Amino acid sequence: MRNIRVLFEAERIQQKVRELAGQIVTDHPNQELYFITVLNGARPFSRDLQAAVGSRGSYKIHNYEIALQSYQGTESTGQVIVTKDLEDRVVEGKLVFIIEDIIDRGVTMDFLVKYLLEKKGVERVKVVSLLDKPSRRLPGININIDYRGFEIEDLFVVGYGLDFDGKHRDLPYIGVLEQ
Ligand code: IMP
Ligand code: MG
């Protein structure tokens, strides 16, 4: 049994979520918001973020979900495939917010931003990521994170949607698996 060292307590996460919601609302007053939640990891974050935005006014939030899988082959750049897609045209011409749990190598987000702009006719993308591991970014990948929760070191984290082998997703806090 491996221990989990807590990095961000549940209350600290919730405080950060409220902070991010406040920034989004300030930047986009009185608007309909289009969220694209990246499954499965970003589900708790997106749910809490939507609630926090909703508590600040009468926002209409459209939430769509997408699932992606990235394979890291022998080459440094992974391949990404869409395993659950958006319905056609739901976000055409819109400003959309990608809601993601963590950006690591950046391969998944790089793919998704281009996919939405090029294949789904999205007008503009803003990236919302609870966690960011900038030291892990692959060379040549440049992600502009519009709303970022926490920057972390090169650690494998679990909890609050993040899993290791399908485990630990349900924890209300985020921690590091230890040997
Ligand atoms: P990237 O394409 O390398 O940026 O990978 C992003 C995806 O890998 C995230 O959406 C997560 O699903 C997963 N991932 C990356 N780092 C971690 C971690 O520390 N814990 C759990 N999942 C992670
Ligand atoms: Mg993810």
C-alpha cells in the first residue's frame, strides 16, 4: 500500500476554484459560457468551477464533454485520438473554455486546441487548467494557459479527478503517490 502525501488540501483547491471562477466572470461579464470538459480527470474541477461561476450571477453555462487518449510511442511526440467526440456544430463560431485537470507534456492540449479551431470551427479557445507542470513540456509545444490553478514540479499527482491506473480519482484533495 502506497502513501499519499497531500499537496493541496480540499479547501485550498476549492478556494482556487472560486478564484478562477472570479477571474473568468470578471473577464466575461453577462455572457453565455461554453465549457468543454476533458474527461475523465477534469470532471470534479469542471463541476465545481461551474457551480462557482453560477454562484456569481445568472450565467448560462453550456458544458460539453470530450475524451482523448494519448499514446506515447517511441517517438517523443505522442499521438492523440478522440475517444468521445462533441456533437457536430455545437461550438461552431463560439469562444470556448477548455477545462482540463493537468497539463504535462502538453501533447493533449496542443492537439485539442488545434482540433477545436480546425475541425470544429471554434472561433476562440481559452485554456483553463487546474494544474500545470511546465518543466515537463515537450520541446516545440507552447500552450497558452489563460486560467491556471497551481504550478507544480515534475511529480505524479492523484486525487480530485486525477488517477493512477484508475485509482484515487475520488479523493477530495490532491497528493503525490509515494513508494
Ligand atoms: P499531456 O498530454 O502529457 O499534457 O498529458 C495530459 C494528461 O495526462 C492529463 O490530462 C492527465 O490525464 C494525464 N496526466 C499527466 N500528468 C498526470 C499526473 O501527475 N497525474 C495524473 N494524470 C496525469
Ligand atoms: Mg486530463
